[in-house]
Amino acid sequence: MARQPSLQIVSVSLLAMLLSGCASLKEPPATFELSAPPPAATRNAATRAQILIPEPTAAKSLDSQQIVVRPTPQTIETLAASQWSDRLPRLVQLRLLQAFQNTGRVGAVGVPGQGLAIDYQIVTELRRFEVTVDGGSMAVVEIAVKALNDKTGVVRATRIFRGTAPLAGTGNAAYVAALDKAFGEVADEIVGWTLKLI
């Protein structure tokens, strides 16, 4: 005859079920986007060149959905209960794509796999994309860029673009708004520099 489970085992099972139920009620993190950049403030002539925007390279701390906060130059934390809507390099790639498209001054711009006859690649590396809180809270975005002639493999020019924005308010939304503003500044400069170069 099968034995009935003891009261202690039943109690443990019930407790486990209650705890798993509580865990499922935990609020999901707030999810944030980068804004689509407005048309770049450039007066450069239009070009018929076709431009490829590969996904930026980045250190592991930036190659995720986490929003980076740097309390000191040597320490990295992430913004609690918040995340980007996609991996940060992918978001930056798509917003740079939009920034070029919004100018209406390039023959075509795309990402790998879209079958363009590429003239130039805009190769980028995310160096910084963070809020620093050491000596005053400020968003810092730093992107290294290489303009590569896709026909010859020759790098036409390189430059590091840096944008900053102070925090206007408190809370996670203020952190993200400052990062968004700093990135918009950098994206605008990258587009203007590229169009002048090619």
C-alpha cells in the first residue's frame, strides 16, 4: 500500500509554489529607447555614395541591454530596474542608419545583408555610453569612427566623437534622457563629418 506524503513534505512543496508565484509577480524592468535622430544639421552637398553601417564593436559592459552607470573611473554598475529595448550596439547601429537616411543627402545607406553596392563603410566602436556620477552626474557618449573605402580597403579618416549632457532631474528616466541627448549630439557630428569626407 502506497504511503501518503508526510505533512512536512507537503508544507515544503506548498511553500515552494507560493515563492515561485511571488517571483512571477515581480515587475519587469522599465525599457528605454534611443530617439531617432532629427535630420543632421549639415550643409554638405548630397552624395550618390552608398554607405554601409556595420554593428559597432563594444566591450562586454556595453554589449548588452544594461544601462551603464560609472560611480568612479574604475567601477561600473548598471541602472537598477531599467534596460535598453535591444542590445546597445544594435540600437546605435539602427539610429545611425536613421540619422544618415534623415539627411536625404546620401545615395543609399544600409546595414549588412541588404545587398547594397557599397562605396564606404562607417566602422564604429562604442568607447563610452554611460552616466558618470564622480564629480557631478553627466551622461558621456564616446564613439570611435573609421570611414573605410569599401572598393580599395583604404581607411580615409578616423576620429573619436564625444558628447556630454548633464542630468536634468532625478530617477532612471533622467539618466536615459541625458544619454539620449549626448548620443544625438554625437550622431549629428558623425553624419556631418562623413558627408564632408566622402
